[in-house]
Amino acid sequence: MAQIGYSEKVMKHFMNPRNVGTIDNPDGYGKVGNPVCGDLMEMFIKVEDDVITDIKFRTFGCGSAIATSSMVTEMAKGMHIDEAIKITRADVADELEGLPPQKMHCSNLAADALRAAIRDYLARKEKRAKG
Amino acid sequence: MEKIYLDHASAMPIDPRVLEFTSKYLKGLGNPSSLHSVGLEAKRAIEGAKGKVADLINAESERTIIFTSCATESNNLGIKGTALRNAGKGKKVVTSAIEHMSVLNPMKELQKNGFELTIVPVDSNGMVDLEELESALTKNTTVTSIMYANNEIGTVEPIKEIGELVHEKGLYLHVDGTAAAGHIPIDVQKDGIDLLTLSSNDLYGPQGAGALYVKPGVVLQPVLPGGGQERGLRSGTENLFSIAGMGEAARIAKNEMEKESGRMLKIRDELIEKILEIEESHLTGHPKKRLPHHASFRFSRIEGESILLNMDTTYGIQVATGSACSSKTLEPSHVLLAIGLKHEEAHGSMVLTLGRSNTPEQVPTIVNGVKETVQRLREISPL
């Protein structure tokens, strides 16, 4: 059953989101969006040898906000950060078999949240290297 | 999974008795403007429907009813048609902040064309601020438009008092009765209403018909000029199927309103009581002065479109929301903002509107669905 033009895959990820939750002492953390606008996402990553070994999210938002968050965690898990940082909003939407046009911008922040978490990881790594 | 439809403010199923009555008009019965016997039969069907609609609102006669295509058209005719026709007497118009877009947008169109528009605020329960209304009215105010009851928060406005204020200074009161008609009694004569908008579908009639009550003596001009049907106020060949259906729907609504509203009120109160047991849940709209079939809420930390999707997919329950994600403008409902909610509060709204198909036996399923939905979405939420 698809509502308001959502693909079956969007509904699947909305109904059964993967990787919901938080990670204690994450190696990277990203937060994007704003509850005033109706979407807020948090992304937590664990990284070993620059590979994302664990990833969790929490999202306030509409169906596509939750589905894209779930999707991006599934895409990024096990991926090298050099690859994961290149995941775009369009990649997430494609992987979900498309999003309704009005959802492409406001509720498609998941790739941004992932990128924010990876940047946080890289910043911490750099800081450690500088000692 | 049995569907539980709780979105009657958006659309209602046609009552089977209405469909039975009006289906013969789908086959075509001639043009009401034709002078031959076939045309005459069509004309009589329309006159019969006018009589039934007039009865529902205690109008002076069936001649006060103008059929249109929908409530939006009735609002446009009642507001623009009246303001433009009476522009010689003044160019001030007044409305409230919680009106339907089909009232607010014609009002804004008048404003663009040189009319002075005042939008009166409401309080946190959605009641029109009568002092602000009074101070907005002048002898040059030709049209004041206030809804009888609000479709999103269920609040019922004090129309009789509003009518008295309007007639002390201004000229005409237009009332959008779409959400209220058929659920609570409307008496255009006692309430002091000059123009009243009604919608067929909101009375369990077919889509495709609306009506505008025009009090005898009120002058207005058409917004759709043409061949002069409906006393010259709404040209175009009449939609016989929908109009005859609207009449029958109005007749049934009048007969059954008292009993049916009492029945729904009990279900509504039980839903409100049980749903408000959820932590950080709030009723929106007036706690007492509200439509008998209307229960509207907001839940903090979650978003309305995901509530709607989860209720529909997991529990087969259809609800509405005023969240930005469900709107064409990507802004939260102007009604929720007008009652003072912050954007993030307005995003978490859920509206339940009951109808003839709903029963007290459905209450536990609905309450359970809402509770589990709110819990699941809060578990995903970072707030």
C-alpha cells in the first residue's frame, strides 16, 4: 500500500526502519535539520580503519525523513568513509526507488546527516593526529 | 484489516439512501432551462432540492438557495460577489485568521484589488476575538466572513453574537457553514446570517455540488456570468445528479442530526479522554464549544504525516494532520499557527472526525492505534 506517492521501498523503510537508536561514545556524530521546519536527524557512527562498522540514527520528521535516514544507514554500513562521504541526497532517493518531488529537499537530509557525522569523525581524527 | 475511516472532515462517503434517490439523475433528465416536459422534470428536481436545503437551515424560502459546484465556489460568490456588487457602499472586508483557504484567498484577492482587509485573530481555543472584531467593523464594512465551526480544530464560533456585532455597524455577514452543517443546528434567521456556504459532500451527498444561501434583500453579482441560471447568480447548466443528491442529503441530515450528533458526541468524548492519557498530548480547539464529531490533538516530539502513515498502514485507521509535510505549501496549518502553536508544535497534529460508520466498539482499536503510533515514533525521535 503506497500513500501520498511513496514507493513500496519507502514504506518498507518507514514501517521497519533499520539502525534506529544511538551509539555510546561514537567516533562521529552529525545533526542536521530543525524541528521548526519539521525535520531533525541525528547520525552516530563507529569507524575502524576508516570503515563504518556501526551506524545508528534518530529522526523527527515525516515518512520520507524516517525512510531516508534508515536507507542511508543501510547504504553506509561497512563502507569506507571516502566512499560514504560521497553519498548524495539523489543517491538515497534513487536507492528508495524515488521520492515525491515535494520531498526531495525538505525531508531528504539523511545524506547530509551522514556527511556531518563523517566530517566530525575526520575532525576528531585530525585533532588526535596533531596530538 | 477492517478500515476505520476517521477523516470525515476531508471527504464523506455518499449515504446509500442519497445514492438510491439521486442515481436516476445520472442517466440525464433534460436541461432544467428547457421549456418542455423533460426540462420541467429537471427543474422540479432542482426546486425540490432547494426546498430541502432551505429546511435544513431554516431559510425563508427555497428561493434563497443558489446551487454552485462546491463550497469553494460558494465562498467566492458570497464574498467577492457581495463585496464587488456593494463596493459603492464601502470597500472594507473582515474575516478571521482560521478561515478556510477558500475564504482567505478570495479576501486577499479583494485586498489586491483595492479593498481594505482586516483579519481578526482568535484565542488559543480558536474563538474569534469579539473585541477585535468589533473594532475592525465600520460603516464601510460590506462583507464580514466568519466560519460557523472550524474543520481543523472543531471550535464552534458564537455566530449569533457575531451577527449582532456585524449588523450594528457593517452590512452583511457571510458564514462558511461547511464544517458545521448537518452536525449542529444552523438557523440563518435566528443566527442573523446574510449569506451561508454549504457543501453537498459534507452532508453525505455527492461531490460536485455546493450551495449559497442568500437572505432576501441581499444584493450580489455573479463571479461566473453566463446564461443566467440560478437567478443570474450562477450560470452554467445545473449538475442535476449532485444537486438532487445534496437536497436528499440535507433532508436526511435534518431528520437525523439530533440523534446522530448525540451518538457521536459520546464516542468523541471517550476518544478525547483516552487519547489525552498519552504523555505530552494536548487537545487542539475548544474543549466544550466544539463539533460533536470532532477530536483534534497534538503530540510533542513527533510529526503528523508519519502519524498518519503509521495509523493507516499498521492499523487501517485514516486520520488527518495539519503538519507541513501534508500540505501543498510545506507550511504547517495556518489554523494551528493562529491559535498560537509554534511551528514544531503544529507539526505534531492529528485530527479525527467521526461519521455515520463509526461505532463505540471501535474506540479501543483507535485508542490503541494512537498510543502505539505515538510510542513508536517517539522511540525514533531525537527530541
